[in-house]
Amino acid sequence: MLLSLAGIPVTAGFIGKFYVITAGVSATRWALEIVLIVSSVIGVFYSLRIAAVLYAMPEYEGRDAGLRMPSLAGIVLAVLTGLLLWLGVYPEPPLRILRLVRPV
């Protein structure tokens, strides 16, 4: 999820940021484009800091220190992650629906 918020390719967040940047460039809104890019870089910095702290945590010996997740939450997380990646790779179906609602 953090990668999608950062706009990393092959995620739905990348597709969203791509369309926002394309619209901003076509409307020559350069200040807004710069703000978007700077805020994305700041977001990636903080996201990577969170991931680095999580992976740098020491492991406890002799007992299981992992987080326990209910199986339903794991299934929901897996479905949402798959949906996020699917929309990043193949965004055409939701875009087609959006074009029906508001023709471009």
C-alpha cells in the first residue's frame, strides 16, 4: 500500500498520478506539477523510513515475536493487494466506466 501511495509503477497509485501529471501538463499548471512531484518524493522518503524501521527491529529468541493476524484479515489483505496490482497493470476497465459517467 505504501508503494501505491508513492506512485511506484505497476500499482494503481502510479496510474492515478500519471493521469494527474498528464492533465496538469496539458493545462500548463507547472506549479501544481512541481508540488505533486515534491510531495511524492517526501512521501516515498517517509514510507521507506517506516519500512526500514520495521525490518531493522531485533528478533526475539525463544518465542514467536511475529504479529498474529486473523485469517479473514489476511484474506482481505491478499485480495486488496491483488486488486491494487491488477489495477496498476490493467487499468482499462475502471477507466472505461469513468468515461461512461463523464465523457472526455
